[in-house]
Amino acid sequence: MDREIANCGTINTGLPFDMESPWITSIEIDETGNVFVADCGNYCVKCFDVKGQHKWSIKTDDKNPWNVAMVDSGHIALSKYWSTSLDIMNTSDGVKVKNVYHGKNAEWPGIAVRQGMVVISDSDRGDIHIYGMSSDYNLLHKTHQISKSKGDPPLSNPRYVHITSDQNIVVSDQETKTVQAFTCQGDHIFTYGTGTAGSGPGQLDVPRSVCTDSAGNILIADTFNNRIVVLTPDGQFVKYLLTENDGIGQPLALAMTQDQLYIAELKKAQIKIFK
């Protein structure tokens, strides 16, 4: 991501039936441009079309939704607050087609899905669990586990995970103020962040969502520094892509298409789109 980008639009996720101001904790986008969001504040998953028009909303019972992840062209997976399972939902209407038990009762479980690999972070115990997924959306046996001690520093509160095109796993840890990468076998690749909160070179302050662009660069929502950090695939700092000067305030959730970056800010209804 060498070129400059600019704001090219917004999506208003607030709806008339909302009980609270939206708190968008996760964004996913399908191949047709539909946008799926986890609205933790209103206990629902919402879908908007490529023009930002609301398509459907589904309540998530008594559990706050946390992360959404594309499974395939017709389904998304949803992780929820203090839940030991994932919901598999139709992208067309949000109807739940399967409840998949994983057994990890984490407070804020991050989830990522790519090419049959499912990664779930245990935000309480600090571990990362890696599974396969069958064609009928069952979790297969656990292939690997990244124990908290594999991190440098040890993982403490990992709430967001991302699988790169190379099937490496990128983890943001808001407690240790780091973003770390691991192979899918659990070997540590790099750590970005000094381990203490700050706004100086190499520092993060409560990193949240992570994603990658088409070149494999890693984008970090550096929430309390009000900026988006770009790293090379091997963890070297590239630049601050967006800052407060670009109108960014406490970015929380990120999603990247081929040429557009979607950003949800902490407890704000609007998703900002940059191209």
C-alpha cells in the first residue's frame, strides 16, 4: 500500500430499531461487496449491500456478537461473548444454519477462517486454537495450538486474529500492546510493539483488528493512538496509513478488499471507507 488513500464513502450502521448506539466490533465483506458487521452494542449481526443499504439484521439471543468471518460465498461464522460455539449463518438472510461447538469459553473470542482453516483466540487464557473445517461446517480435530508462552512477550489477551495468504496467523493482544505473527504450526515469526502503551516509534496503544492488503502488508487498528499502522508481511514498519489528521478516531474494526479499506471506530455508527 504505497499510494495515498482518501475517504470515498461511509456506511451508516445505525438503524431505527437499535436500542443503543452501534458498537461495531468486526467487519467482513463478501466477493459481491456485501458488508457484514457484528454490532456488539445491539446484540445483532447486520448486512449492508455494496451501496450501503441495509439488507438484514439478526439478533444473537443473549450473547454479544464479537467477530464475523467469511467461511465461503454463502456463509459467515460468528463468535460471541462467553460462548463455547460458533454460529454459521447464511449470507443471504442471516439465518443460522449450524451451531458449531468448539468448547473454549472465552470472554471475547477472536475468529478467522481461510481455506478450510479456522483460528479461534482464547482472550482469557491467551491461547490460539487452530482447527480444520469440513465441507458441512463442522470443526475437525484441532491441528495445532499456540500456547500463550509461544508469544514474545507471552500472549495475554488476544481478541483479534487474522490468517494471511501464506496461512500465517496474525494476533493482536491488547494487554501486551503487541501484534504478533505465528506459522500455522505455532512457530513465532515476529512481534511488533514494545510491550508498553505509547505513541512513539514501534509502540501501540490497545491494538485491535488486523487485516492484510493485496500485497500481504499487515494493517493494524492502533485504537488509542487513533491511527492505522502498516507493516510488511515480515513485521517491519512501513508507515502510518491514516491518523487523526485524516479524521480517524479510535479505530476498532478493519476489513480490506482489493482496493478499499473499511474502518469502524469505537462505538460509532459510521463505517468509513477509504480507497
